[in-house]
Amino acid sequence: MQIEKEVNPRFEEFIFNWDYKNYFLVGGYGSSKSYHIATKLILKLFEEKRTALVVREVYDTIRDSCYSLLEEIIIDMGLDDRVRCITSPMQIRFPNGSKIIFKGMDKPAKLKSINNVSLIWIEECSEVKYAGFKELIGRLRHPSLKLHMILSTNPVSKNNWCYKHFFMDNKKKNFILDDKELYKEKTVVVKDTYYHHSTAEDNLFLPKSYIAQLEEMKTYDIDLYRIARKGQFGVNGTKVLPQFEVKEHYEVLEAINAIKKVLYKNGMDFGFETSYNSLLRLAIDDTQKILYIYWEYYKNKMTDDKTAIEISEFKETQELISADSAEPKTIKYYKQEGFNMRGAKKFPGSRLQNTKKVKRFRKIICSSNCLNTIEELQDLTYATDKNGDQIEDDFSIDPHTFSAIWYALDGYEVSNFKEIKYDEQIYNKGMGLSGKQPVSYKKGGSVF
């Protein structure tokens, strides 16, 4: 049987390519990626007897999106007399025994009954939870057919799992694929994953008025313009720390050693199950108003006794650690174990005041060794309320390293720090830079 279908040239090679296991399609609004994925599925299921699974995060959204799109293309191809589109339960059946079934990740129990699925399409994959994605990988199995997974999405924040999974190597902390290369090349293959990028220009069936509307977004919502018009990942929302930058570890150490009178601070946030024990070493250039972050400890599911062993160097050096005062029992334990630890002051509005304090630094320079700090703070954005208004003391994630910085800076003011006479021997040692940080030094009633 010969089937004729007009398609956009940008997607022609993609439709007939089945050489790879994973197909990751990202693009702007109106680029026609979903339309061509649906076309690809229909052609494949006519060619081979397969069971395909189409997934979205919420089941109730499927009928008016993926299902109706597939039905529309089947009718347009003149196949509706041979292909049955059944609404209850939603499925599409082909004359050769192939079928498409639909599931929502909001009802994960129903996934357990799925067998012999050799092809999965996850529409709007950025909305699906990472745990759900891993569950779907386990459901993709067949005794003889080659397995394929297709994922489609509009680009979202780089904090989303789909960016981290398909573009970042979490173990090596470097790029699997630099997204800028994808925007340039449009199609890239890395190992067993086929990457595809598209924008509204790639859809020859779009009216010019639609593209003009996308262009208008640039004047009133630059984040939405990047997503909808350019089809590019990035930061959604207002950055909390726009002055945050990353430099090679040796460069950070050299810069700290060059400071004539450097202030060293240590801060710790406590966590266990979903939160993290986050301990940071900071150095401050008070003259230039630059904050350096050059060492981190970051772990969860650790009892206090085990953590105490792993950070025992602080007990040996007696460096002062300012910690979360909401955990007085924890602080008491560390003090009994011989750590020089105290609780940082907390008061109504302290989250906002601490955030403003950190923002007053001209630069925040982080060592490339502090991977968790970079991940949390580089693209940290403000949370918004139901009206879309920015919340000044709430964020897109719970940044434990940010809390550690707050506590470390307890008692320090960026804009008006009191003059203290320092012991030159402490500075000359380069605290923590050529070994371990020396003992916290007390003089004239001041502690630093």
C-alpha cells in the first residue's frame, strides 16, 4: 500500500530514520515536531507489527493533544477506513495487529500491566518526572524488535532533568552535547541518541502572522521568547545571583592568595533525607567586595557521627563554623565532639536580609571544584506567586549551599564592615589554600 503525505523538509530525514534507540526533539512553538513524530509512528506501525505507548504527565491532557493529532493525520492520509481510533479506552488499532496505547504518568499503577512495548513517545517530556522517565525505560522491552524511545519538548530550564540527562554527563560533570552545537547543526547524533532541533521557520505551513506573534514576545517576555521563538534551553525567571561566575580552581586560589587582607568564613546547612549537609569555605576580599567559594562538602542521608568523621579536618584546625541555629541539638553534638561551631542568628525576615547581603557583592567567584554549589547557584531564580509576581525570599529550588553562605556571613556586612586589626601570620598562611585552614582567630573581642 502506498501512502502519500506532505511533510516539512526539516523533518523528512527524521521520519524515516530508525537507526537509533533514543530520539530527542526540542524546539520552539509551532515547529511541527509533534506532528511529524505522530506521522513517524503511524508509518512505522503500518510497516511492522508493534505496540507503541504514548505518554504525557497527565492522562486527561492526552485526548486533546496526542490522540487527536494522530487521528487527524490518519484521516488526512485516507487511512480511517482501515485504522480504528477507539476512544474508550483510548487506543488506535492497525490492520496488521499494531496498536497505540495511551497512558498518563499521574496514574503509574496502570503502567504495570503493559507488555511488549517496543516504541514509546513521551510528549512534553520536561513535564514528566525523572522517576517516571526511568520507569518507562524499564517498560520498553520486546523479545525480538528493536527498541525506540522518542521524547519531545519545548525547552525549559537547564535545571530540568531532560537537559541534565541528555546534555550533561553527571558523573564526569561535562557536556554529552553542548546545546549550542545542536542549535547550530540542527541535527546531531551522539552514541545511540538522535538529537533534533526545530523552530517556527522549519514549519512551512505556518502563517507569517503566527511568526510575527512569536517575535513580539521579545518586547515583553524575553524568557518566553527564548523558549517559544528560539527553542533554546536557559534560565526561566530572574536570576538571584547574576554576578555569580565559575573559574578554574587554581585561578580562584591565586586570586585569594593575592588579597592583602582576606577574611575566611565557613558556613554549614544541615540536612538528611531530601536535604543536604552543605559545608562551604569562603574567602572575602572586603576592599573589592568579592566573595570567593573555594571548597565544599555536600552529602545527605548521613548521620551526624558519620559526617563528623568526614569533616574531621575542621576539628583539627578549629576553624569556626557558623551553622543553622534551627538545629541546636546538632550544633551541641558537634561542639561536644570538639568542633568550633556556633549557631548563626535567625530572625523574622532574615532570609530576605541574607539574600540581599549576598547580592551586594560585586562578584561571586566559585571554584570549578565546587560542583554542587555551581549546580545550585549558577542558574538559581526567584520563585513566583500565583499572580506571577516575584517572591524575594523564595527560589526555584531549595539551595542548601546558599543557606550555608548565609550562615557563613553571619555578623559580616558587605557594605559597612568594621575595621579590625588582623594577625598577618594568619593571612600569610593562606588559610586552607596550601593545606588546611588555621585556627579561627580571636582578638579584641571580635571573632573572624
